Amino acid sequence: MRPSFKEFKKKALQRPEVKKKYELLSSGYDLRKQLIRIRKEAGLTQEEIADRLNTKKSNISRLENVNSKSSPKLSTIEEYAKVAGFKLEINFKPVDPTSTSPNP
């Protein structure tokens, strides 16, 4: 029997090189999941977001795609949030929560 995705992920993340790569990519995945969440909470389709941003639906699809290789500009994310009725907030967290000193 094949392991579930959850089991596979748990096992894969035990490998330090996989965990490091996963953590580097996680903020991009989280951002895209949040974009989709706020669009749906606003009751909007990708096409409606595109219309409000004067762009094409394919651009919104690419922006929300977790496998996209492109990084959206901050201004694009801000405008997306605004047309969905949200305000963008940015937080920073220490890489090592036990460390309080900045890295050189």
C-alpha cells in the first residue's frame, strides 16, 4: 500500500536537505494559498479579479499557481488584495526562534 501524501511529506521532511528546500519555498506557497483564500472570501472569480486589475485571467491564474516560477511584485500583491477587499500586511520572523541576535 502506498503511503498517503501526509505520511510521505512527514518522512521526506526528516531529511535535512529536503526540509531546508521546503522551508525556502513555503512562503511562496503560503502567499499563493492566501491569495486564493481572499479571492474566494470576496466571492470573486479569477476573471473578476483580472477585470478589476485590467489584466487577463491567465495572469491571475499564474499568480495563484503554487508551481509558478515567477515572483510577483509587491505592488501586484497589494493591488490584488485591495480589489478583493483586503489590506496587505507583512511580518518578519526569526529563522531561528531561539536566537535574538541579528545575523551579520
